Amino acid sequence: MDLSKAFDCVSHDLLIAKMHAYNLDRETLRLFFTYLKDRKQGVKVNGCIHSYLTIISGVPQGTIIGPILFNLFINDLTFVLNNSCLNNYSDDNTLSANQDTLEKLIEVLENKSEIAINWFKSNQMIVNPDKFQAIIINPKRNKDERHTLKLGEHIIHSQSSVSLIGIEIDDHLSFSNHITTLLRNAAGQLNYLYSKKSFLNFDAKRVLIESFIISNFNYCPLVWLFCNAKLKHKQENIQKRALRFLFNDHESTYAQLLDKSKKPTLEVRKLRMLATEIFKTLNDLNPPYMKKFFTQNTIRIPERKKLLVKSTHTKKCGTDSLRHLGPKIWNSLPQDIRDSTSLFIFKSQIKTWSGPSCSCIACG
């Protein structure tokens, strides 16, 4: 669901009223009232600021407290959508539903969207239904099948892929388009570095590779972890090219380059991140909903801290899922790593783990 200038549309009086409803004390309310009210802004040109205007709504952007105040303002949207799944990240709001029939699914999404739109309007937010994105994931659908959702006078057409907080999600959950974009960006950046290699020393190369090349694959990798082997191989090729550039070595194998740089494959790096998230979940350092993915095995020797591996009969939504892979990776960790007493210690220990025994392209 698309909002225009969400942070700028927050009503100061309504925000204070909501904070009062959350039982913030009078002194705190007075503090935030004076913080928000009568702020002024102007444009500085040639050292002079002209035509100051009083800001009548909005939370200050670029501040630490700004997003917190916005979350307080938008939080009660979850109460009016109590029978559907609302995923909220700041001003990005996504409704999702799961139904047995396509007709029922569309009906639920249309009804909940209408409720959300009315809430936005009642809270003086600017909502743009014309810019809403919709995607329907149905394993039994016909190829290129598209559907429409009617939100009042607005018609929303489902798409084969949508962009959500920097991740492109397709209706096959293959993430092929997203990863192809990452590979294209990384390859272009690496080609540019090659053209400037005569100006770069070893330390500069190392910093640029980590911050510009490898960083492409560090954003939400657990979301698109289950891509096909071909795309995994292409990701490893990017890192191999980057290491050849770093060491100016075009003779060594990928394994030798990894050993020289003391780096894991990108696949092992992602599996380490998965293990870290499991550790955080088991130690109550993650949101509570993560508990449903990973269940402690209390039947067989619970002190070994192993997880139950979910049985499955399919690959796409079975073995290729965090519910299935996560416990297998966790159970393959050495006992001393699973027994880490703090997140800091676990992160230090997991760096010594070279991944599960595997002969796949990414790990071999």
C-alpha cells in the first residue's frame, strides 16, 4: 500500500492524543508537544535563509526519534485489521492473506484494503490506491494468469513480480529477477574497479570489494536464499572475480583464493547468517513470531540443544524453506558453538564453521 509523504502528514495533535491513549505521562506529552509544535523551516541560499514557514504537521526526518514517533502514530492500524496479516515497516504497509479459493482470497484482500484506506484517510494520511501493488502466489495457477482487485473506484491488477523494501518478489518465489539485478550491479561495479586498478593499492581494493561488491549480497540474503544452483554459481563467480582482482591472481582456483583471503563462499556466509538468526531466536533476541519456525527438540537429549526438522513431501515449499533447512544447519553445528553463552561469543565461534558437508557447486 503506497503512502505519499507519510512522515510529513503526521498530525501533531492526533499523535499526542495517541500517545496519551498509550498512557504516556503528562510531562512526557508536554515535552513532545513543545518538540513538535511551532517548528520552522526555510531554504538557505547564498548563506541567507528567507521566508521561514511554520511546520503544521509531520515528524522531523533525519532524527532518531522521528521513526519511533511515526510508528506510535500508525500502530493502531493493526487493531482495525485484526483478522488479517499486516506487515509494517515504517511507512511500508503490506496486507497478506491465505485462502482456499481465489475468489475468497480476493474478497478478503479487497475488504481489508478498504478498511486500511479508510483508516489512512481518517488519520489524515495521503493514500494512493493507484500505486498499490498486488501479487497472487498460487501453485495451481495457469501461466501468466492475472487478476484484478476492486478498491472503490480503483482497479488494482495483480503482477508477476512486485518490489517490497528493496526485494523483488516474483509469483514463483524463485527470486530470479532480484538476484539477476544484484549480479548485474555487482558485475558493473567490478568492471569499473578493474578499469581503475592502476590507481588502487591492496587496502583500497579490499575496502572497495567489501563495501561495493560483496555488499550487494548482504541485504536480506535469507529471503532469497533458495535460488537455483545456476544463480548460486553466478554469485560465487562474482566473488571469485573480486578476489582475482584483489590479489591480481588469475591462476589460483576459487578454493585457493578463498583460503588466501580467509573468506567463506557466499553460500556458507549466508548459512552462517541463518545459524545466527536461529541462535537469536532460541535466546529470545528475535521477535516472538520467529519461534514458530524453529522448535526445540525436547524429546531426545534436550541438553544438546537440537531442533526438530520438519518433515515435508515437496521441494518448493518444503525442503526449500527456512523451517526445514534451518534446523538441519543448526543441528550440524558443533556442540560448543550451539552452547555459546552470548551472541558476541556465537558470532565469533560461527566464523570458524566452514559449512555442512556438501558437494554442491556453491560449497565444493
